Amino acid sequence: MKNIMPALLLLLTAATPAASADTRDTPDYERALVAIFAFGDTGAWMGCGFVVADGGWALTTADLLTERFGPTARATLDHATVLSPWTGDAYRAEVKFVDRKANLALLKLPIKGLPAAPLAGADALQRVAVTTMGQLLTSGEMIGRRWKTGVYALGRQSPSKETARLAVKKWAASNACLVQYEGSNWLFLGGMDPDENAPRAALVWRVGAGAVAIYNRRLILDSFKRPVKYGQCLSSTDIARVLGRAGLTAESLTKVAEPTVQPDKVSEQATQGIWATLSHIILGRWADAVRTATALVELRPESSLANLLLGASIAGGGKPQEGLKSMDKAVCLDPSSADAYFTRGTALASLGKAKEAEADFKKAMELSPADINPRMALVGLLAADKDRIDEAIDVAKKAVQLAPERPGPRLTLARMLKSRRNYDQAIAELEALIKIAPDWAPAVAALAVTQEAAGNLIAAETAYREVVKLEPKNPDALFALASFLADHDRKDEAKKLVTQILELKPPKEIEAAAKELEKKLQPEPAP
């Protein structure tokens, strides 16, 4: 069910501290690791990170929390899901700080006391060889002293489809060097085993020192007889410097307390259940999602998250009425969860229960006023009623104010303004959007349609051609320009575009429309 997907991609909830258990066998580096699910306007993706400071913050890369629109435009997400294997719970986390230059992002968790990775101080890096970027790039061989280091991250381990699990992945580095580059100290790890790239935001750990860096990317120098490979990582001292601007002190990052939140006997099983269910939902595997969510509810029957995941999975599989039972229980178990109301509202809307859905969306907005997703869901609900489009426009305007970088709300607002024939305002919104995302074809296409509706034919043609320039192999873009030219008596140009469209072997709908247009472009038979 496509109409329920936005809510399904935002299933988060606050967790309840679990009962105490013996955890002495869990390594320090593994205790702090987390999996992170990011949810944008165009899709969802997964990454990793680790907990820092007082156990209420998660550190990851800025890249993970950035959504791209076209080749150059990008927007930072306002929250993400953090899954802690330590407790077997998922947390809705706010994006509190982003530094793109250092490629760091800091997430605020709704809980404190999770196991945190202590950052190593400057003394831990004193034995590392220091070099320059020029020497590193031109040496042709590995630079740096021996400095045994481990790299750890959470990721998918899949011996087979049936046994795929979330697991700790490990790399060992044999040597390292420090390079100052663009104002930051980067730790370059050599001799990494296995010889494969580690994920960004992996934890770089040295026994006796703690977290010495965060992994950023793999650097392969292949202009020599044999490739020289490094793992480029931001050093712990620079992590502390950057996070200082976010208000975290060096002492809070280097001296962490033992966790006050402890796992219970089912934390591992719950972790696998949440991870598997979210993964199935994102991939649209509804039957599998129902199966794993059902097992999760049996494991933790009083968990709001488990019940919400089950209800969403059932609804996503085409049975929203059946899914409501589990969603109702999720709301009862945690009446403070904005996501529970949001997800249930989406299911209600898909059943045509507009009044109840509106109430849920408004409750979600009340509980999470900075989150634009319930607002945009309400916009869609209101806009479906022709007598309430002006209300929908007002709500969309507020969403644009809350998230000016996010293109989705502004594009939706412009389209509704166009539907009210308020062309000047619609064009102004689209031009503002194109300044933010100049290479994003949907915005330029919307501008073309709006300019044409407003009677600005020269501006419309310019925009239609710009869309084709951005996406020259997109049959939809070619067809839109061809239709525009045909409507304005430029048949020869339109014919050429129709030929290009058919050569691309487009989807059946576009192929049929192109052939119909081709017939209309044929010369009238002689009398």
C-alpha cells in the first residue's frame, strides 16, 4: 500500500529501561555500537554509529543524515532511528549538530545511560607517525609506524537469506599515521584486514585507549605498481574539538560512566526482531515483516514499538483494518509517542476515516511540533477535500517554515497554489525551491507546468527544455516537452521528440501516449 509507506518509514518509539543482566563478557567497543536508520522524502537507508558522552548521544557521519536531491542539492534530516543492541530497543533521535567539513553528526537520544565509547585523549596518539598529505599521496608505499587498531561496526551478516542477522563486523589495522588536512587531524590506517571497505561511522578502537577515531572513508592510491590502501578517519582529538561546538565537553567525552540502562535476557532477540522487521518494511516484504513483528510482540508483548511494527506491517500488506488493533495497543502503551499516532493516522486515512485520521495527525503534531511528517500527512488529507484546500495550504506553509531545506513541502505547497490558480505565488515558491535544488528535475518540471498554466509560454518552454537537459533519457520529460510543442503548433519538433521517446522503449503507458501523440501530429488528409 503506497499511501501508508511514509508512516512505515518512521517507526520510532522511546524505550523502557530493561531489567539488569550480567554483561561482563561484552567488549567495551561492542557495547557502544548502534545501527541507525535514516528516513528521507525519497527513501530510507541504514548506517551505523556509536554512543558517546553520558550515554544519551549517538555519533555518526553527516553523510548518513543527508538526503540528496539531484546532483548538487542536499538537505539534512531532522531525526533518525537509533537501534541499540545493548537494550534491544529503538529510539527516535533528534539531529542536534552537523559539521559537513568534518563529516560528523550528533544525535540526541531520548534516554541517558547507554554504554558509551570513551574518546581517547591526545596522549593516545603521541606514538603515531606524523606526515603530510603530499608525502602520503606520493610515497607509493605504506606510511606510518606499527600501531595495532581495531575497527568495528554493525552491519548485515548474511550467510544465507534465512540466517541474515545484524552483527558486529570487525577489521584490524596494523599501522597508522596522522595527517593535518584542511584544519583537521586525520588518522590514516594501513594494512586493514580484511581487505574491504569499512562503513562510514565505524568505531576505531585501540585497547587501553578507547575510541581513537571515527572511520570516514577508504582512500586507494592506484597510480603505483600496486595500490596503496588506507582507512581515513577523523581523530578523537578533532572529534572532541568539533563536538565542543555542540556543547559537549572534552571531559564528558573522555571520562564516561558505566551504563545505568542494562539489557535483559531477550535484548539480543529483540534487536534482531526490530532490525529484521524494519528492513522488511523498507524493502516492502510485508509477509516477512508480519512474521518477524509477530515474534517480536510475543517476545515483548508490552512494547509499544513491537505492537506498532506489527500493526504497520499488517497494514502495509494490504490489511489496514486488521493492523489498527495493534496500532491501538501501541498508542495505549505509549500515549506520548508521536509516531504511534502518525502511523495509525496513515492507516485510518487509507480506510477513508478522514476525521479520525485528522485527529491522530494533529495529536502527532502536538507531541512533536518540529516534525514535518505529520503536517505533510495532514496536508494530503485536507487537500483531498476540495473545500479544505486553503487549510491544507496554511499547514503546508508552516511545514516549509519548519524545514526550509526540505524540497518536498515546498513542492507540495506550490502544486496546491497552482490548483487554486494562484500562479504568481506558486511560481515564487518553485523559484525559491530551484535556488535550493537547482538540479532537481521534479521542481523544474513543476515550474514548467505552472508557467504554462499561467500563460507564460516562453518561460514554460525554457523550463521544459531544462528538464530534458537534466534528464535526457527520461521519456516522461521528453513527452512533456513534445506535448507542449504539439499544443503550440510546432509539430516537426514534437515529431522528433516522439521518435526519441519510442527509441528509448519506455513503459507501456508512455509508449501508448507517445503513439497517440504521433497520430495527432500526422498531416491532415487532402480533401
